Amino acid sequence: MESRQRRLASFVALRLLAALVVGHLAAAAAETARVGVILDLASVAGTRWQTSIRMAVEDYYAEHANSTTSVELHFRDSSGDAVAAVSAAVDLIKNAQVQAIIDGSTTAAEAEFVAHIGGRAHVPVISFSILTKAPETPFFVAAAPDDSMQAAPVAGVLANFGWRAAVLLHEDSRFGAGIVPALADALRGVGADVAHRAAVPADASNDRLDAVLYRASAITTRVLVVHMRLPLAMRLFRRAKSAGMMSEGYVWIATAGAGMEEVDTPLGLEDADAVRGIVSVRQYVPRTSKADDFARRFRARFQMESDGDPTTTSTFRAYDAAWAVTAAVEAAGISGSAFGPQQAGTGLTELDQLGVSATGEKLLKALRDTAFDGLTGKFRLLDGQPRTTPAYEIVNCVGDGQKTVGFWTRESGISPELAADSGEGLKPILFPGVAEQSDGQIPKGWAFSPVGQELVIAVPVKHGFQQFVHVYNDTTTNRTMISGYCIDVFDAAIKALPYPVYYRYEPSYGIGVVNSYDQLIDLIPEQKADAIVGDVAITESRMAEVDFTMPFTESGWSMVVAVQAQTATGMFFFLKPLTPNLWLASLAAFIFTGFVIWVIEHRINPEFRGTPLQQLGIIFHYSFSTLVFAHRENVESNLSKFLMVIWVFAVLILTSSYTASLTSMLTVQKLKPAVTDVNDLISNGDYVGYQEGSFVAGELLQMKFDQSKLRSYSTPAEYADALSRGSDNGGVAAVFDEVPYLKIFLSQYCDSYTMSGPVYKGTGLGFVFPKGSPMTPEVSRAIVGLTEGDDMGLIERKWFGAPGSCGDGVDASNASLTLWNFSGLFLITAVASSLVLVIYLVMFVYRERHELRAAEPGSGSVSLKRFRAWLQHYDRKDMSAPHFKQQSWSDDYSSSSSRNGSSHGKNRGSTGQEGATAMQDFSGPLSDHSCMDSASPQERMGEAGASTEKRSSTPERKTSLKLSQNTEERKKLPLSP
């Protein structure tokens, strides 16, 4: 057994020895390519990058054992100095004759000098550390994203918390200033702005840092963005801690250029406390198995030389840059050194003595075409820059290191997880001065007053319309007093805030030279005032410089003009009290009501019968005669009487309203505006006025008014004087101003002037604050609360008096009555008429269902025949009606008396009794009587007698027709008329 194990061990040893020999021979056979590396080897980052680059080359050849090339690394120390970096580049190209250079410069100057030297010698230079804009040389390749890409993540953090402004503190170098334009654009894209910017020299003293921080604390913005290298940034954070600017309410955001990822290394207690609560942005490195394996091996190797955690993003980028160069050398088949003759020049310096690499262009093309999955993600280049926009990680410096609180990607924006959708925000953040992470302790990003001072509120000084703002000197106390409607509204809004705000009013003349409202607005960006309270109109141009609260007055602007008398003339003036729609509706109601009454009364009332033309006249005459209550036709049906009650009531209201309106138009004096169209003022060349300092002057110029035709005024009295004199006598034809001012003017001069023309759109008056001020939404919410309650109404009545109708329009007596004014009345009448008509038709059909004779033969369908038969039956008299019943009884009695008198004169008493009995029996409906009255009385009596005899022949009627046996009953029979 032991012998067998010894033989197996010997076999493995021989195999290993053979592999080593083969590998050594292969390495000896491979062509060598020299690659230079420039690093600050005295720094911790430089030693890390050196180890990472060596590991990348080793890992590449371990993975590609059959490579035909071999990269030989030549390291040079730049010491973090641009001149030393230039010397190192010249030495690598001239003496070492490298085919490529891996640049780890930490300043923009180093990177640019090295890039230009490589471009002069046609040696590709790949940089993995510098984040500034790439130098303009064709042989420069960037393995790191441009620092302008991190402007969007920084702006995303501000937008996530609703911060509207930030202070930018950057290094005074090309590296530091490179992010400023991109950051300004990104902040504007989210509605924020750079409130202040300070450039800090890399070698700034502590006094210089203190001065920068003091200037930053003197403004109200509390969000500070730091873009500088780590050594300078750490010094700045320590001075900010000493100045009390790492306290509650402040927000510090560090860019990737500040190297806050290096804070993962052990820090002293002072440094750890100085960076506590800082939010940092850095490129996100996906945690793949390859990256984890490298970090494990790198940490084991690096800790043999130094302490700390070396796995940073820049370390990964150094690895990918070295891998890319090694792969490009293999792809291009570069070997040895081949430099051509030096470029044409004077030859006085070493730069002029540099040769030109014969393999540079080939290697550059291979390097730009190289693509692989690196530690930082997919390595792809486009025009010498990373092809894709990287994801960024948002980290928060806490007590035990850094904690990831969110991510930013171009597709999703800010999100708590890399795969989450946008709009979900960040995880809880520990801000400076806060004990623990909490969602509810988010700084406002703004201080209401710099370094605890009172807010300076600028107030305009007005000569007129002092109801809004009144600045005057109190002779008793010799103090400047400020009052007015705007002042009371602002005071009430500030009192409604849940926290105290300290401020003082300052007249505009005590702050600066102010001759217009636009100059008053300029006091805010010039930081001479913290807010403006007064009658400042909200306009688009002003909102570009400042923020306005929501308006606290009525919006819009219009014109006031003089009024002139108007006489009521015209042939058809009597039609003016009612609008055409009301006239037509009234006519329709009259016709419909007359028709319904005719339908009900036609069968039972002789006054509603006659020829078709007579019946049509009755329909119109009866309904229209109710206007003056002159209708003489009596109605018989209860349905008609019910409808007449409602209709007479409607007519009474309609006629009374017409009479009152016509009387008002004829007796009340009519006033109309002297001018109603602005175009008439322009075409006539009239002079017009406006309030001094108002934006309305600019609006009038845009409406094509001549500048020479505009005159400014300050007080309501000046308005009235100019309007009274007119445009031809040194005055104006109209005065344009905002609606609140015009209402104040009309409240004093109501009888002679009025508002005229359209009300042009406007946004009203608002309070002014700096851009991004958190007081803007706070005060706006307070104004809404005042408007919804009674406070705003009380303030308005205090300064403007009780609201009245004066000035709201011209002469309401000229307004005609509309259909809408009587829509309810017509609705009641129409419903009543329709209901009565339906009830009558239903009753008629039900009562006469057995009396309808069968349809006679003829042309047409059965339905048409039945309908014609129904109409014919409806047109007949209803003999059961009281009027026709009495008439029929009288006719029958007369006819019977006449017959008995001629043939049986001697039995006159008996005949009279029989006639009376027959007349009593003549009480039922006569369905066969015609509606026409053309038959003679004798013929009608004959028909009635025949009908009586026919009905008397039935058994039932015989009993009822027995002659009375009692003489007293015969005496009670009615006598014939």
C-alpha cells in the first residue's frame, strides 16, 4: 500500500514539474510588450492600485494560458505632482519604450499632461482614476465615467426630499470646476438651483476654509454639495464640525470625486465624527462572484503590506483597465518596442526628442474594440469613453462606516433598491445632528433667517392706494409705521404657522434704490431682503427670479371709463323686457294651454263648438284673452277649471314681471360705458392711463398702444381727474389697472365711472420669497386657511369696507328677463297641462269604449279606420253633459205638447202627463245624435220621440214609464216653456 502511494505521489510530482517546464517554455516563447503605469506610490490608494493592476495581468494570463504575448509592467511614481507625472511619462516613452500607459493620476493637470505626451508619441494612455472631462487627444482612453454623470444622482437626491437650492463647494481646479455646469443644469431640471458657489484651493489654509464656511452659513440654504478630493474634503468637514455646521438642519452631500468610499478604512474618532451624517454618491459595483473572489484574494495580499479594507470602486476600475490593456495587446499581437524617428521640431527639449510608436495606432484600435465583463460591469468603449451610463449608489456615513440607502439609474431614477421602480424614495437617512435614522426628521434644507437673525421684509412705498400698503412717519413717536391690507394678511399668515418666525419690515427706500416693482423684486436675488410684502403682481418674468406665494387677492386686470346717458328708443322697444327665447316659450305655452282646454270642453260645452275655423279661433282667443283676464267662455269640466287656476296664476306672474321690467326701462336713467372696445382706443389714438410702476404698462405696449399715448397716475383722485377731462383735454379715455385697484376706485367714484371691456387674465398679488424658499409653500397653505375661514373677510372689510354692488357692472335695469328666470313656472304649467290631457283621454276612452260603432268599410288599414271612427265619435256632442241634457229635455217636452194638442185636444191633461213622463225618461246619452246643429227642431223632436218610444218598449223601461196614479204628482210635473 505504501509503495503504491509513493508511486502515485511521484507521478503527480512529475506531472507538476512537466506543467511548470511547459509553462516556463511557453512564457519564454511569448513576445513581451512593455506597459507603463504612473501612480502616486506614496499614497494608500496608489499602493492598492499597484496591487490591483498586477493581479489583473496575472489573472488574464492564468485564464489565457495560450497567449502569444506577455505584458511587462513598468511602474513610475508621480508623487501626486503634475511635473513628476510628466517626467514619469517621458521616461516611460523615451527610455522604457512602452507601448501603452496606464495612468492613475489624481488631478486633472496630471492626466492632461500625460495624455498629451502619449498623444505626441502615439502611445495610448488609459486612465481609470480621473473623473474630469477627457483631454482632447486621440490617444487618450477613459476607463472611468465622466464626473458630469454624477450630477444627475446628486440632483435626484435633492428632488427626493424637495430641496430647492444647494450651496456648491468645489476644489479650485479643472477637476473641481468640471462638474459645475452639469450640476447646475441637473438642478434646474428638478426645479432647484445653485444658491451659492465657492471654489476652494487644494492647499487652502484653515482660515481660508473657515471663511468659505462662514460665507455659506450666512445664506439661508442649508444643503451643501462638496466636490473635491478626499484630503481637502476631510479638512473641510473637520472645520465645518468646529463651526457648528454639522448640526441639525444641515445637509451635506459628497460626490464620487470626494472619494468618500475611502472612509471605509479605519478613521480616527475626530474624522469619524466629522463625516457622520454625510450622504455620498459613488459608482455602483455589482457584487458578482468574480468581484467577490477578487476582493477576497486582494484583501489577503494587500493586508500583507498594509492595514485596512482595500476593496473600493477605484480599485476595481484599475483592475479592469489593466485587463483591457493586456487583452488589447494580445488582440493586436504587440511585441517588443518599435519607435520610429522623433517628430519634427527644434530638438531643444526631451519632448522634442520623443520618437513615435509604430504600434500605437494598432494598439489603440484594439483597446477601443476590447469588450469583456469586468469587475465594475460590462467594459465597453465608445469614442474613448465608457459606452453605458453607470448606476450610482447612495450611501450614508453612520457611526460604524457607510450604509447604502438607495440607488440611482438612468431608467428608474432614485429608488431604495436597484431593481425598484422610480418614485419610491430612499431608505431612512441619518442626517448631521440627529441621534438616529428616521423618516420623520428630514431637514427642510432652508433656514428662515441666516445665522439666527431676523428676516428683512421689504415693503414698497406707495403714493396712492394706501389701503394695500401705507408707510408713514408717526410724529408722536418719531417712528416709521407700516400698515395696510397686505401687512395684515402677511401677519395673519405668519401667526398661523406652527413655528415662530422672526422678521421686521423695512421700507424699500431704506434698502436700496427702488423706482419700480421690478427693481423691488431685484432686492431678493441681490440678497438685500429675505422677502417682499406688498401689492406685488405675480408675472411670469418675475417668477424666473423669485418664488411667489399663492395670490391673496382677486386676479385679472381691466379698464375703467366714464359713463354716459342712454335713452330708451326704438319702434320695438316694448319687446326688450323679454328675451326672444322667453317670447317664443310664452307663445308655445299659450297655444298648448288653449288646445288642452279645447280638447276637454269640445264635447260638453257649446261655446267650444262650431266650424273648424271657429274652433281654431277659440283655441287662440281663449288662452290669449287670459292675459287681461277678458275670457268670456265658461268652462264646464273640473279638469279645465283646475288647469285654468294654474294657468291664470302663471299669466299673472308673467304679465306682472313684464310690466315691472318695462316700467324700469322707461323710467330709470340708463347709463352706458363711453368705451367698450380696446381696439377703438387704439384706432382713435386716445390717451390711456395706468398705475405708476405697474406691469400693466408692458401689457398695453404688447397690445399695440403707442408709448406716447400712455400716462401714469398714482391715486384714485388722479384717475378721476384724468377721466373727467378726457383724452382731448389733457386727460385719458380709459385707465387700465388690476381689478382690486379698480374696485377701490369705483367705491369712491361710483356714479360717473364703470368697469368696461373684458377682464384680462392675471394671477393676482402674492408675497415674494427667494427661489427654493420653504416658506413659500408654508405661507401659501396659511393663506388658504385664512381664505377658508373668516379672517380674510374681516381683513378685507377693515381696509375696503363692506362689499357693495357699485362698480361691479353698468345699470342692471337694462337686463332683459330670460327664459331661465321663468323656467320653473313654465315647467309647472306644462306638467299640469300634460297631466290633465292624459287624464281626460284615459277617461274618455274608458267611458266610451262600448259606444264606438264598428269601423265602416272603406279604404285603409283597420287601425286607420278605427282611429277615424274614434275621431268621429269624439266630434259628437256628449248628450249626458248638463247643458246638452237640459236642452234635449226642453226640446222633447215641446215636441210632445205640440203633437198632443193637435190630435187629442180634449185629453190635453193626460197628454201632458205622458209628455212629462217621456221628458223624465229623456235623460240618458244619445249616442246617435249628430254634432251638427243643421236639423230643424221638428226633426230633432221626431228623433227624440222615436227614441223614447223605442226605449219605452223594453220591459225595464215599461215599469219606469207608468203614469202616475196620484193627481198631486201630476200637478208637480214641469210645465212646457
